[in-house]
Amino acid sequence: LYATHVLSPKTYLFATPESWSALIEDREQRQQMNTARLEEHLRSVPHQVLSAVGDISDVLFRLIQDNQIDLLVLGTQGRTDLPKLLMGSVAEIIFRYSPIPVLTIGPFVPRERKVNHFSRIVFATDFSEDSVDALPHATALVQDLGTDFTVLHVLDGTSTGTVDFESSADHALRQMREPIPIDPEVGTYPTYAVEFGPFADQIRRFSEERAADVIVLGVRPARGRLGIATHLARRTAQHIVGDATCPVLTVRG
């Protein structure tokens, strides 16, 4: 386990040259305190605590490559004010560029909730290629844990232009029931659900009502560099990651 803290160089952007030495000293003191706190939390598992200065995503992606990391775990804040909004933008940049799956713990995941066993998994799909790319990760969790597995599709009337929910739901169910590569010896087969309404809201609501332990999402890779304007658009994946009451595993398509 690599616990990593990244300090942005923007700390010095508006500082006068006379204050740089004091800022550097303050940074070093805070890094020492943060490292000591992490060491205390992680003393029962093999780990390494790393501190770095630089762009958060660049530092993390370099760490992933250099150490052959399999999973990135990230905490993110909500979006009720500008600093939290910017933090959410950083999270979106990370999960849309990350070469490995990202497990995000959002602000509405209860602190007392322990992520030590995923007994109920919701795999949300819109049938796009990027979405289906996440399916092997969901089924791998099922095979390893023998867990309850639900495949969810949301019909959005505003985009489909239809109010015939029953026929649309039947069509979606037929699409979802295509063979899913789960080992029969595991003894766990998926259940299927179709909901109607805004994608992000329905995925979050459904997962909360089913007491899901994790939501698995395939996300589209970034097209160019993401910024504040992208985040303000409240993309579906970012909305789910930011508002879910359970961890969200995102896999870049």
C-alpha cells in the first residue's frame, strides 16, 4: 500500500520571495505531521508513505507506472462551494485519465462504513462500449467474493423521447441478459433492473435503496484537458461519484 500526499506548487503562486523560506518550512512541518499520522493508521499493513510536490494527477500517474499499482483509492469532497468544486474537478481528471481502476470514496459515504467486503455490487450500464469495458472488473469481484450482483440500466425519457416504459424496459432487459462471463461454480448470478429517470439520480437512489457496497461504472476517457467548465457541466459519472452513499469503482473505457 502506497499512501501518497501531493502538495500543489500553486501554494507559492502569490507569495512574495521573502516568504518562500517560511512557506517551505511550514510545508515540511505539515508533511512530517501528515506522514506520522498515516504511519500510525497503517502500522498493521505493509506500506510506504510518500510525499511530493507537483500536479496531483501527474504525480499519481507516475507513481502508478513506477510501482505497477493495481488500484487507486481516492477521497473526494462535495461541490457546495468553489474549493470543493475544484477538488471534484481533480477527481474527475484522475478517474478519466487513470490507466487503472479508481475507487472513489465520496463525501456522503458514512465515515463508519468499512470497505472490507463488497457483498452487494451494482454494475450500472448504458450499453456503450466504455460502459461495457467495466464489466470484467465487476464480474471479477463477484467471482472472488461470491457476492450479490445487480446489473442496472436507466431509461431517461428526455433522451429516448419515449414514455412507453414497459416496451423500452423489456428491450433493455433482453440486452442485459446476454451471456455474462461468471463461473457457474461460484453460484452467483446477476439480477437485472431497469429504472426510469435522470441517469445519475436513479443510479444513486437505486444503489442506496439496495444498500449497495459499491457501484461499478465504465467512464469515457477524457477528450483533451478537463477544466472547471467541464466540471460545472455535472457529467453523469462525476455526479454519481460525488453524491453516492457508497464507494464507486470507475474504469476508464
